Amino acid sequence: MDTIIEQLKTARQSLGMKQFELGKKLGLPQSHISKIESGQNDPRLSTIEDMARILDHELMIIPRQMIPHINALLRGGETKKPRWTLLDDEAGL
């Protein structure tokens, strides 16, 4: 969870958005945003999802076995299998 919060904080800062502004869009006080970002508050998943969307990010839940394939796609590298076979092989087709 800490990594997600750190990424959202970085996204907020790169957009030049202040904690106050993010809080206003979320309907939360700036102090609450500060506590979330500093790890003093454990936010609800719905709050994290709303934060992500406001900051032009999207949370996704993916099957653990797909993580190496997704990481390879993000890096632009190859997995051990050709990409075109990933879904067919794992779906049992």
C-alpha cells in the first residue's frame, strides 16, 4: 500500500497540485491528505481509487500469475513466451 500512496503523492506533485486542492476534490481536509501521504492514516480503498482517478491514474487488480507478463510489457521486454500466446495458453485454449 505504501508504494501506491508514494506513487499517488508523486503524481500529485508532478501535476503541481497541493494537498489542499486534492482534498477539496475528494471532500477531505488537507490534514487528512497529509496523514494519508505520510502513512499516519490507513485510507479506504475507495479513497485511494478516487485519489488515483483525480490524479489521472487507475488502480487495477490483476492475477498474480500475470504480473511478469505485465511487467515485461511495461518494460518493453520479452517474456519467455511470445506475447500472442499468453492469453490463449493461460486460458487453456
